[in-house]
Amino acid sequence: MNGSTWIPLQSSDLIAEIDPLGAQLSVLRDRGGRDLLWDGDPGVWKGRAPLLFPIVGALAGGSYRLGSKTYRLPRHGFARGRQFAVTTSTRTTAVFELAADKESFEVYPFRFALEVRFELDGPTFSVTATVRNNGDQSMPASFGYHPALRWPLPFGGERSRHVIEFERDEPAPIRRLDADGLVTPVAHATPISNRRLVLADSLFQDDAVIFDQIRSRSVIYGADVGPRLRMSYPDAPYLGIWTKPGAPFICIEPWHGLADPEGFSGDFSAKPGVFVVSPDADVAIKMSITLLAG
């Protein structure tokens, strides 16, 4: 089953639609029809919830080295611009797959398969991305989620009253990006106080806020009135938070990978955040968003 028609999902509490182009969550609404997800206005930012594969972030010089060869990849890789096959579609579940082909081999020379399973269960939207190595050599990869949630959420709370509450204390410093999207070596004091990050446009004047020593496996996002959203990310060792200052969305991004550090010139397999998939093995990375009653 292929095509560009968005695949609808529905539970007792949520409505979702998935675009096979990029296997991108493109609609997430509560049962009252209120949008929880950004609408991808191309005048601001056309993304909604792109999948980042086989890299997260930018590469130094726009390329990476693998052994004696060099390959070029755009920021966040190529999966978000590729058409996925729809292998399963029911009222509450949809499964998408992207497999290696001639085009992908030119920029990522591995026999990968990326399967993405979306599911609605009551107030919970969940997605599991499985990166499989169908080749006979070890396969380095990165993967990230990039959902853009409404800021403010459609429940009456003012934008300035929205916070992200972390599951655990997060005393470690944060990292930032330079003008080329590369991770700088400078460690910055955490903006989190008492497990709460108060959202403000000023946080994002220098692009994303990156937690590379994250302890929490979940966060809760919302205002002090109305329903909130809990995001869980049990498999992601990094978390990025980003918006375009002034835009009506906030991206809470569980990552299994990072942009290149400034000056990085090592082999792709040594890139910070890369995981290695053995031949005929796979790595599953999960994320869920649960609507919490106000």
C-alpha cells in the first residue's frame, strides 16, 4: 500500500493522521477536535514531526567520513523526505517502512530498513522506530524524533505560563549549537530550576537547548491550567528543545544521536551519539505522548 494520502488513526481520546512522506505525524487532536500538534505553516516552519535518520543535526562541512570514503547528507538525514510504504493500517495502528535503495546507497551505504509503528490507545499516542541492519557489516546510525507541539496548547493557558516539568532533577549543564548547527565545546548552566523549565523565546535565540546528560525518561508539558501532555522517551539518551523565537510551537525532541561537535573529522562510527547495529540485528527506539486531564 503506497501513496501520499494521510493515514487516519482514532482512539477514544485522540485523533491522528500520518503522512507516508517521511512517515510524519501530521495531525494530533483531542476528541474535541483541538489541535495539539503544529500545522506545518511553511511561512514559519514546514515541519510537523519529522523523523531524523540516519543522522541527527548537522555534519561538519555537510559530509561524513566512513573508512576511506566521504558522503554528503543534509541536516537530519534523508528519511523525512522519502516516501514510506504503508504495511499495516487499522483504526488504531499504522506501520510504515523505508528500505535501502540505489538512491540511499549513494549517501548511506548500508542495507537498512526503517520501520515505524504508530498506535493510539485511549489518551496515549505511541511510536516505535526500529532500525534494522539487513547487511553483512556493522551499521552506524542515529535516529531522532522532532514533534512540534502547540505553544500555547489549546486549553486556555497563556503562552508565557507554559513550562516543561522534568521527571528528575537535571543539574548537568546544557550544550548549544554554533551558526553552522554544530555542538560547541562550551557547557552552559542548566536553565531548569526545581525540575521546571519555564518556556520563553529568549531560550532559543541561539537555536536548540540540548541536554546531553539527561536523566529524566519523561517530561510533562503545558500550562498551569487545562490538560497537559506527558512525553516519554525510554530509549533516547539526549533531549533537544527548540522553536523559532515567536513561533506558536515548541519541539521536544528525544534523540539517539547529536550534531557533529565543532571541528569533528573522525569516522562516522566514532561520531558522538551514534549507535551501531550488528548484521541481521535491529535497534528499537520508542516515544509516546499522553494527554493528561486538566
